[in-house]
Amino acid sequence: MNTYRNLLVSVTLLFFSLGLICNISLAQNENEKCTTPPSGKVELKLELPEPFFGGTPIDYYSPNFEPEDYKDRPPYYVPEGTVLISRDKPVTSSVTPTRGQLKQIVDGIKDYGKKHVVELPEGLQWIQIDLEKEYNIYAIVVWHFHEGKRVYHDFIVTVGNDPDFKDGGKQVYNNDYDNSAGMGVGKDKEYVENHKGRLIGIDDGVKGRYVRLYSNGNNANDMNHYIEVEIYGKE
């Protein structure tokens, strides 16, 4: 009985100590949440660009719309050893850009200035990043445009090993609620772009060399835009 009581006291003290450490951390930075990463995982740390302040409130609705969230994004955890694998990798597209160069999409610059925006013509268009070898991909972060409020339509992200995606690849995001892109009805949400980008988490990972991203205009005009795409994974 004494052994059991001593064990219970030890466990209680341990949890009390952890809570105390957490409270001290919160006192130092009230914006940080006290969370414990799952076993074998670490928090994905992202470098975010400066937010844009200005523009008019967005007047938009669809049956698959996610209201704008002004809160900090909750932590997202990836397996240990996961790193950025897309920087300066080859980028191709369905059509020649009308503004900017495709290499800018993976150059690490996420500022909202127009000189950093790559623009593709109207209609359903895609860009494709060649990671040059197969990886286990755990997260993709996309910045379409964040100088003002925008919602991009038929935003679909696929991963595969066929550069032509003749097998369709593996969809990891699809907010096409009416199948206007012809690739199936998606269950993901349309959303308002901002400086945080859209984090597409793939908890169990997906294997692939090529990542293709589709879009079909936005609520402001018919053009398609990208500022930056980051892909995180490991071999």
C-alpha cells in the first residue's frame, strides 16, 4: 500500500511540475499555447511574411465557404526530420505566366508586393513542382495572394510520381464543391487568403515526386496567382 501511495504522489508531483513549467512559459509569451507534441513529432515552424493591412471587407458566399479566422493558427506537428524540400526546385505550368516567372514560386520570398506575384491567365490552370525525387510529404503551404482579400476557386492539390498525372495522382486538397474542374467534388473549404498562407496537413504523409496545384480564378477577377509554395517532407 505504501508503495502504491508513494507512486501516486510521485505522479501527482510530476504533473504539477509540468503544469508549472507550462504556466511560466505562458507568462513569458501569452500567445504561445502549452502543448505537447505527439511522440516522434515536432512542431512545423513557418516563416510568415508581414500581414497586409488595408482593403475592403470581402463580400462573398458559397455553400463551401470558411469564414475568415483572425486567430493564430494552431500548431501543426510533423515527423522528426521533416524539412523544406521545395526551395528552388523546377516549376512548370499549364500556360505561360502573364506576370512574373515560375521560379519565384519557390524562391522563399512571400511578400505581398506585386513584383512577387506570378499570374496565370483565366480558366482552370495549374503549376507543378518537381521535387526531383520521391519524398514522404507531410505538409504543403500555399500563398496565392495576400494584398487584399481574395478567395480562389477550384483549388486542388495533387501529389504523384507521374509528371503527366495520367493516373490522377493523390488529391490532398480539393475545394471544388460543384465539380466545375471535372476532378471530383471536394470536401475542403474555400477560404480568404491572408499572410499565413493555407497549410495543407497530411498527417500520415503521401509519397510523391511531383506536386500539382490547380485554381480557376478568384472572387475579384478571373486570373490565377501564386506568391509562394512550400512543401515539407523527408526521404
